[in-house]
Amino acid sequence: MMDRELKNRLADAFHAPEPEKKESFIKNLRPREIGIPEMIITQIPYIRLPIWLFSLLTAAVAMGGAVLGMEDTEFLITVLMPFNAAIAVFEAHRSKRYGMSELEMATRFSLRCVVFARLVILGIVSGIVLATASPVIAASFGRSTLLTAIRILIPYLITMMISLIIERSSLGRTHGYASFVIAGASLALMTWVYNCAPVILAGYEEFISFWGLPAVIILLAMTFAEQWKTVKNVEAFA
């Protein structure tokens, strides 16, 4: 009897009071909800420095070539832009390549969100490079800004689209640098046409004049579709 009474007194003496503002504390433990723009901004610091430098290099080549009057400036930008596309695809899949997919799937932002944000960021950067280079080159050499942009954009979009398709395949999962092989093939083909196949080049210029804009719209739609497939299925291929 005495033991029970002693236990009751000790329990009363050392009874922990109800914590004040318990519900408020628990609510504060939950992560704050953020929108898509803020989520994309948070991923900018994770884009590696060499990628920013390559984009700056592309813009610098356009500016420098235009200022110096280099006739091959447009061609140089046209062959550099597919490598921007390859870099975007490579960087978007960096988590998978370095074995971090499972970790990122367990973090605040899902792997889908991370891949989406990286594709958006690098797409915007490439768009800024294109918007900077096209009017400068066109103004310097007396060409159409729209046609200049189309000529630069078509190889970029084709490289991006093919790289995204291959990246989701067994070949892309086995060989992480497939997108750079596509960009290299684009470089080789364009160099050959530019230097050794004037008939093909003339036919391509005529095609650009009449059908360039519809071709870009179709390629944009196809590229966005492939990007959506990549984002949607990224965890399945992680």
C-alpha cells in the first residue's frame, strides 16, 4: 500500500506538463510549400560552373565574330548550339549518372522536379544565347534575324530531341555520354555540308526560307513532348 502511494506521489511530482503551443510547433515542422518558379530558382546554384562558362563562350563567339566581321560566325554558333543541347540533357540526368537518384527521390523535391527544373534553367539559358546571338549576327552581316535564329535553332532542337530519346533507351542508360556523340555527329554533318556539299547547302537555305518557321514549330512541339516524357518517366529509368 505504501509502495503504491509512494509511486503515485512520485508520478505527481515528476509529471510532465502539457507542452504549450504543441500544435503550432508541429505545424512548423512541415516544410513550407513553394511554387514552381521558386523551386526552379533553388536549383540554379546546383548547375555546375563549366556549363555556365560554355554558354558564355557561345555568346562571346557570336559577339566577337560579329564585331570582327568573321563570315563564319553564324556557322560557328550553329555548330556550338547542339553542344548546349547535349549539356542540358547530360546535366538533367546527373543524379542518375552519379548514383544519387534514390537520395533525391527521398528529398523535399522529387527527382522529377529536379530534372524538370534543370531542363527549364538550361533551356532558358540557351534561349538567352539565341536571343543575343541572332540579332547581333543578322545586323552585322545584313541578314534576317528570324532566318538566322531558325538556322541556329534547328540543329539545336534536333540534337535535344534525339538525345532525350536515346537517354531513355538502354543505350543511353549504359553510355552516359550519348548526347555528346549526337552533338558531335551534328558537328561533323554540318561541317561537311558547309564545306563540301554546296548543292545540299543551297537546298537547305531554300527550305529555311520557305518552311523554316513551320519546321521550328514542329521541332519545338516534338522536343517539348520528349522533355515531358523524360520528366514523367525519370524515376522509372533512375
